[in-house]
Amino acid sequence: MTDFEVLVLGSGPGGQKAAIAAAKLERRVAIVDRRDMIGGVCINTGTIPSKTLREAVLYLTGLTQRDMYGQSYRLKEDITVTDLTVRTRHVVGREVDVIRSQLARNRVTVLTGSGEFVDPHTVAVVDERGNEVKVTADKIIIATGTRPARPSSVEFDDQTIIDSDGILQLDRVPDSMVVVGAGVIGIEYASMFAALGTKVTVVERRDRMLDFCDLEVVESLKYHLRDLAVTFRFGETVAAVERHPRGALTILESGKKIPASTVMYSAGRQGMTENLALGAAGLAADERGRIAVDEFYRTAVPHIYAVGDVIGFPSLAATSMEQGRLAAYHACDEPVSGMNQLQPIGIYTIPEISFIGKTEDELTDALVPFEVGVSRYRELARGQIIGDTYGMLKLLVSPEDRSLLGVHVFGTGATELIHIGQAVMGCGGTVDYLVDAVFNYPTLAESYKVAALDAVNKLRRVARITD
């Protein structure tokens, strides 16, 4: 008899939900993680700290209130790192307590330390003192997550030259910063520090940022970031970064030199699999540390599963949670349907972005006809009340069956609002549902009705001409 029926490596969103799901199915379950990393990267250095930092920035800078109280309005004039991190530490501490309580309540055994395979069914857990215990399991779920990728040519010192994890270790708010990489993490932090008054320069080798998002939304975000004095260098590659006593000098291949107090690299993520001894289990990871899985999240070894960022795209906390649940169900022989393909994307920039479904470019490339319905926050009473006059919601509607093909939101509450569109799309609803629905007034949710009416009126004009 094995020690456990299900053993989970990693307590991040995927691992935590996998362990609890298996425990709910009355299996003997254990989860392995370091004492200082309960909750995984998501809770300790990634999603939760960065989003809490964003809320602290918005609150302390008074940025969202400046349309009402003037461009010089600030809740606190001299914002320090301590001002920002005190809220982060509080939220992280509370979240860790919640996770520990959930694991204990569901009788999940927590094995403190780092795990590595001894054989396909055995894992050695070594704690911070070097003590080792070996445990066996029928099914094993790998949910070890990722860490920021660090180019070997760059000398990181966690103060002048940092990655996204180093943001939380800064001893002061830098007066200038170069962000290398205009992906989600890079742009999120660029917008936060720009709001704090840091002079930010974003360097990106591609011709645009967030190329998977709606082009109109991205252009709106660029406009607002430029309004916060962000400089963009697209189509540029970093040749070298030199560290000097007064900061760093970023040298581009084009010959440009950009001085800054801090350089932050956002060069993607690396799967944390190098210390798992995957070979002992008959597994291997790719050059990015990612593990290949099938539709049930099984690896090449059928009783070993992998979920979350360690398997690659989409690498979102929300999808990782669902992957963990589905993998646990399959491992426990519980009937389960596959992952719903309709997944919302949320980007916590300032202002935030969220979308679900197709973009205009994707539909155009696929030769799929669509009509656009738009609502702008400045048309809504709630938009005026909260001082957000730049936000917008866009619906992409099929003229054939009036279904929603995509929903794109930019502005306050975007990541919350998107779920209304998700529900309508997931239930097979049409734009007519939104036209006929009554929304509370005044709310931002009302933007769905405004955008739906815009789309329907356009469809009606087309029908009138063809008739």
C-alpha cells in the first residue's frame, strides 16, 4: 500500500485545487511545497502581490480621481516602497492563512520541503534543514509553476538589474526604469511605475505590444501610457546592459543608449522542473522547463499528471485552478468533461484590459463577417461618477445568427465586467438577450446594453438596405 493515493508537487493555484478536489473525492492526499512558498508563486511573488501593488498604486496616487479633482491630485505626495508593500504583505499573509486552513479542513497532508523523484511512484521530500523523507503515491500531479526567465548574458543584482520577482525587493521607487519586454507582466509593471511618476521606457523587439489583444484596445492603452510619460521603443533589441554606480545603461542594437535607475527584464517564464529529477520518473522537460501533457493533463507516464504554468500556455492562475481540478478528477477515475475553450483573459494594466472570444483581426483573417457594437464609459452615468471617461466595451456580433463572437473591455472593472459576456457566450445567447435585459442603473454593466443596441442598430441598417 502506498503512503498516499494522490501526491501533489506544488501548492500554487493548480496544485492547491488538485489536492482539495482529490480530498473531496475521499482520497488520501498530500501536497509538497517549501514552508515559505505555500500558495506558490501566485500568492508569494506573482499574481497576488502584483495585483495588490496595483491597487496600492491607484489608491495612493489618486490617479483615477484626477479627471474630477485636477491633474495634480495625489492622496500621498511622497510614496515610498513601504507604503506599497505594507498592503502587499498583509494580503499575502491572509491568503496563505486561507490556503493552509483549506488544506487542513480537507485533511490534506502538507509535506514541507522540496520534492524530487526517486522512481515513478516515489518522491523524496527534503526540508530546509536537509532532512529527507521518502513517500510513495499511486498518482502524482506536478504543479511546480514557473520563475522569471533570466538571459545568461545579463548580470542580475536584484536592485539595479532585476526580473519581475525583484520588483517586490526594491528599497525605493526608482525615478527611471527600462522595461525589457512588452508582454503582459512587463506592461503591467510599466503602467504601475509610470503611475507612481517613474520615467519608464519599454523596449520590445516586436512591432507592437500585446499582439493577441484587440488592436483598438491596445492603441487606447498606449495612448494612456504615453500620457503617463511612458516611452516605447518597438522593433528594438537590447545588445547589452551596463551597471554603473548611479544606475544602468541599456544599449540597443540600433546604437541607442538609455540611462535608468533600474532595468527590469520581462523575458518570459521558465518551468521550475530542473530540481525534480524528472528522469527518474521517466519524464523530460523542454528547453523552457515545460512538461508535455494530453487532454487529461497526463504526462508520458500515465499515472503522473502536470498542470498550471509548468505545462505552458495559457499560464493563468484561473486556468491553472481548473486544470488542477480536472487532472485530480481524472486521476481519481471521476467522470469529467474537458476544459471549456471559452476562457477570459485579464491584463491588470492601468487601465485594465479583459477579453473573451475572437478579436477583429482574427475574424477578418478567417473571413468571418461580424458587426461591432461599442459603448464608452463617458456615455454612462457610472463612468462619470467614478471619473473614468476613457473606458470602453466592444461586442463583436455575428450578422448570421446574432451570437457574440468576442467581447473586449478596456477601463475600470474590465476583468469583472467580462464575465457577463462570458456567461452569455457560454450559454449560447445572442445580442438580443443583452438588448432586452435590464441592468442596474447606474452601473458599468449597463455598457453591455448600450453596445448591444449599437450593434443591433447597425445590423438593422444593413437589413434595411438589402431589403
